[in-house]
Amino acid sequence: MADRKPVPTLFEGQSPDPVLVMGMHNSGSTALSRCLHACGLFMVNNATQCESHFFSNYVNDELLMGGGSNWANYPIMSVDEVMSYRDTVGEFMLQQWRIDLMQWGYDGVSPWGIKDARTCVLLPLYLDVFPNCKVLFIRRDPYDIAASLSHREKPGVGVFNDPQHWKKLTLAHFERVETFGRQHHSYHVVGYEELCQRPVEVGRRIHQFLELPFSDRHGDVYAQTMRTDRLGTRAWTAFKWRVMAIKKGFQVMFE
């Protein structure tokens, strides 16, 4: 995690709009964001999971969704409800985002990104606030996402073993992103399964979309980060879920 710097009081220059890394919870968006950050796209990681506390916890969770387990509600917030925050939370985002990011090492001019699953629901607002953003959507098999969410503890929910709920919620997230993403001038879809199986090839296409350089070193980052052992989770047995939970615990300890 970057050391926090003094709050900047003056910035002269123009900052680009962000890359919005879109993906349902447990869709591979964290691994993708780690690759992007290591390869030149600035992403604050002060809320774990390669997320910004400002956007993920404060803006998206507390101000827009109301905190707690609301992120897991189905049906999701309507577009009208999301857009009702444009003149309040939307203006606050515009006024504060750069000040917050520069405390964590952002230079104010480089490409940067936001990753948070809640942004799928809130995409209409983000597109209005950041009209020149790029939307990068990582799409994983919804049955695998539902199985994964059913077996993992999540904030405000705990372990909620209801695959049908998670599948409906996943498809609602997908529909919101696809509806507004396809209407946006800069939109790219990444298949999670293909990214895991062909990380260098898919990583190169992602960087072309984002207009970022892609070298052999960048290819190594993708190859070392993306893994195939998380594919096909819908078919996992209870024993395998326990084994993978233990492995995940050890990985977290050594991160």
C-alpha cells in the first residue's frame, strides 16, 4: 500500500477521466486490476481488493448504497434512483477525487482507474460524471460467480448460500453494464475464462483498448497473475471449497 502524502492544495493541469474496471463480485476484476496497476494504470489499493477507499467504501457503499448488506439487494437500484444523486454525490466526486488520489501517489496526469463491483449498478452516474472514461468489463460465467458467492463470506452478508439469489443479482449487474456500456463510446468486454487461459494474448488486447504500452514484462505480469484453478466453480464439491478456502487463507497471509 502506498504511503499517504500531504493533501495537495493546488493542481494545475488536466487529469484524464478514469478507466472503469467493471465486474461482478468474484468475477476476476481484482486480478485484472492488479495486472493493470503493475503495468502502468494507477489504482489506489487502500481498501484491499485493489480498490479505493474513497470510491468503494465512502462514495459507492456509504453515500450511494447506504452501507451494510445493501450492495447485495435484489432488485438493484433503478437508474432513476442512481441518477437522483447526480447533483449531490456526483458533484462531490468531481470536486474531491483528485485530491484523494494524489494523497496516495497519483501524479494528476497519468491514466488511472476505479475498480468496484458496485460501480456496475452505479454506471449511469459514473458515465455522466466522467463522460470521457473507458469502460472495461470483465465477464465471468454467472453460474461460477453464483457458486463462488454462495460459499464465501461477504461484508454485511456473511456466508449466504443461495445460488439463485446470486445468479439473479449477477445477471442484473451484467444487464446494467451491457446496456450502458454498449451506448458508451469506449467500451471493451473481457471474458474471464479466456483471460485465465490466454493471459498474454488477452492482456495485449486490453492494453490496445486502453492505449497503454505492452511489453514482455507486462505479458509476464498477466501470465503470473491469472490462474485457471478458479474456473468451473459451479461443479466444485464441498470438500474442494474447504481446500480452496485454506489455500486462500495462506495466500492472504503472505500477500
